[in-house]
Amino acid sequence: MKTASPDDADKISIQVIERMISLLDTLALYPDPVSLKELSAVTGLHPSTAHRILNDLVVKRFVDRSEPGSYRLGMRLLELGNVVKSRLNVREAALDFMRGLHRKTNQTVNLSVRQSDEIVYIDRAFSERSGMQVVRAIGGRAPLHLTSTGKLFLSIDDPKMVRAYATRTGLAGHNKNSITDLSKLERELSLVRALGYARDNEELELGVRCMAAGIRDDSGKMIAGLSISAPADRLQEEWVEDLISTANQISAVLGYASQQQ
């Protein structure tokens, strides 16, 4: 009797894994329990093969048998998903995408989060060739109303919260371009909501312009902003599309599924 070679055994193992994934992917398409007959038809697996694999998945809690002959995704997947989520952080998710955007634009790419009335820079992709000195180091802070990312966060606050922010901070400015008037800030935030991205036109630092797009987590909450900073005369409008696309890719890694996807 001929014994299976190691290569044959590997092929069989890979085939079983592929069939398991096919069944799990199919179950994910249905909101309600799915019959064995339906699963067999959709995956193309023989009913006896599908039944055998599903039984193994039930034992390991990847699949639940809701009633004889019907299956749905199991709680083990949720448990593992929560583990993955807990180990993801926005810096890890964003870094490769930030480097890619930097290579494409040759300008500084910033990752920032909100802390109270300020944004905090938590990572950056840049090079000396960008032609712009990095003014704020990682860990540096800046007022919300003077930065592109800060405006993103203010734009999702309700009007009362924006007015309260203005009262607390006095909308202090850094230069002649800074927005220091509440009505002007409200108009700016309305524009941000309409466009889906924000700008800083030399409002924080003279000679530096920025554009920012939001990054969302799996619940849809905006948790960070991705921005491009460049010398005022070098910021290019065509970068907006790349910026938004990159922010969306990072959001997708964090589990966010937009309505357009």
C-alpha cells in the first residue's frame, strides 16, 4: 500500500484549510443560519465533505449549529476578532501607508490625535528633501482651531461644543492668518463637513500649509487625522485624493467599513 508523501500531505492540508475558509466566508454572507444544502451549493463542496468540515468547526466553536442541519458563525471568531482589535493601534496601522504617501508627495506626512483642546502629533513620515523644517516634533501639541486635523475634530462636534471650545481657548491666534473669530471658525467647519477634509492655510505657522483627512475605527468614530504639511507654495491640490484614499485605507485596516465600500 502506497503511503502519502510529505508533499501530498501538505496539499491535502492546504485543501482542507481552503475549504474551511470557503465555508466561513459563505456563512458570513448570511444574517441567518444556513442549511447544509445551501452551503454545499454555494461552496461547491459535496454535502458529506461540507458536513465533516463543519462538524470540526463546531467543535472548535468557529461555527455554531443552531439546529440540526443549519449553521452560523460561532463566538470563537468574535473572541479572536476582539484580540486582534485590542492589539491594533493607529500608529501601527498607519505607518506603512504614511511612508507610501510621503514617497508619492515628497512632503511631510503627520499622524495626529485629539487630546482635549489640542491635537498631539504621534507619528510622522518625512525626509530632509521635503524642503520644510519640521516645526513640531512627535509629541508636540497645537490648538485645534489652528490645524487641519484639529478642524476635522471640531467639525464633528455639535455647535454648543464648538462655542464652549471657543470660550475656553479664546481662539488665540499665532499669526495674521489664524482664525480667531467664532463665526469665521463656524463657517470654516461647515466647509470641512461639506468637503470631507480640512486645510490649514498658514494659520499655525507662516509659510506652511496643510491638508488633513480623518481616520476612523471599526465603530465609525474618528480617532486620528492624517495630514500633509508642505511649504505654502508647494502644496498641490491633486494630493487631496491621495490623502483621503490613504486615510480610508488606514481606516479599513482598523475595521471601518464605509458606506461606499
